[in-house]
Amino acid sequence: MNNTSDKSERHRKAMAKQKAKVDQRIAEAATEQGVLLVLTGNGKGKSSSAFGMVVRSLGYGYKVGVVQFIKGKQLSGEELYVREKCPEVDFHQMGTGFTWNTQDREADTAAALATWEEAARMLRDESVHLVVLDELTYMLAYKYLDEELVLNALANRPPSQSVVVTGRGGGSALQELADTVTELKDVKHAFKSGIKARKGVDY
Ligand code: ATP
Ligand code: MG
């Protein structure tokens, strides 16, 4: 056997072995239930990944709910698209009542609680397949929302419902409750070399 065919034979065998392992793991994962995902860390990609799952769910005709706990200064592309083109998405954003700048704790807490009511409603509705709670972790970190209230609602949601929570921090209890936790690592970000946030990429 020459060198090339020897190499491809080894590759074929390695791939077959790998496939057998993956097939076995797929066969063993037999539980059908919704999952709680936490996307955290300093790297870019938390909210945009959550919106990727929104699109996936919509592809199957599922009902989706999105609650954004921080209203940015800038409109985002996903907000524009979902509001205009996806009436099947129950979309809510913390209103302008949220006052990062003024540090008005009472107003912030009231805004967070009012927004949480929308999330809580979705978390009781088994017809909603996927709920995205974007930037929820900050509400816990700043104690605008009670951790126990939030964790109870997440834990007692309909079994078929999946939830994606995004944001940095959020505490260990949330991560313990979650089925999937991904920490996005900031290796490099264009912003740090002076490149402006890009429409359709960053917002
Ligand atoms: P995205 O919405 O792009 O998925 P994200 O949800 O992970 O980002 P956020 O903390 O919510 O991150 O911030 C959103 C905005 O901040 C985006 O414009 C994103 O490009 C930018 N951003 C995210 N991570 C970093 C970082 N490590 N350094 C600089 N800018 C960042
Ligand atoms: Mg985000």
C-alpha cells in the first residue's frame, strides 16, 4: 500500500470509530424534554446565538417568546425583523423606564418587575416552545429581580418548554439549574482595535 492510500485507510477507520461513538451517544440520549440554556461569558455571541434558536424554532412552526431585559440605545436588527416580520413571536422589551444612567433603583426595580411579568406569563404557557430571556442575568446581578422568584419560575415551567438565558454573570444557582451552560470566551473583539460596531453583525 502506498503512503496516500495508507493514510486514507487510517482516516476511514478513525472516522468509522468516531461515528460509532457518536451513534451510541445519540441512542443513549433518550429523554424528550425542554432544556434550560445559559449563554454567558465575556465573548461576543450570547444574544445572537439565542436568536439563532428563535429562527430554528420558527422553522418548525413553534411559538416563541422573547423578553429583552435591557433596551439598548440602538435598535437591533433582530428586533426590527421580529417586530415587522414575525408576528408569531411574542416580543417584549424592558421599556424606557429602565434607567442605567440615573441609577434610580426604585424605577429600575419597577421596570424589571413589569418586564418579568411578561416572562412569567410565557413560562406558564405550554404552547410556547422556546422562551428567550435576553440579558436576564443583569437583573439578578443587580438584584432588581429576586433570584428565588426567577429560579422557581424557570424550574416550574412546562416540561416541553426550552428557555435560553443570556448575559454575563447570573450566579451559580442559575447555572446549577440549567441543562446547558456555555461560557463564551473573549479571545479578540474588533471593537478593541477601534472598529465600529457593525450593523447586522453587532446590532
Ligand atoms: P451579540 O448580541 O453580538 O451576540 P452578546 O450578546 O454576546 O453579543 P452583549 O454583552 O449583550 O454581548 O453585548 C452586545 C454588543 O456588545 C454587541 O454589539 C457585541 O458585538 C458587543 N460585544 C460583545 N462582547 C464584546 C467584547 N468582549 N468586547 C467588545 N464588545 C463586545
Ligand atoms: Mg447580549
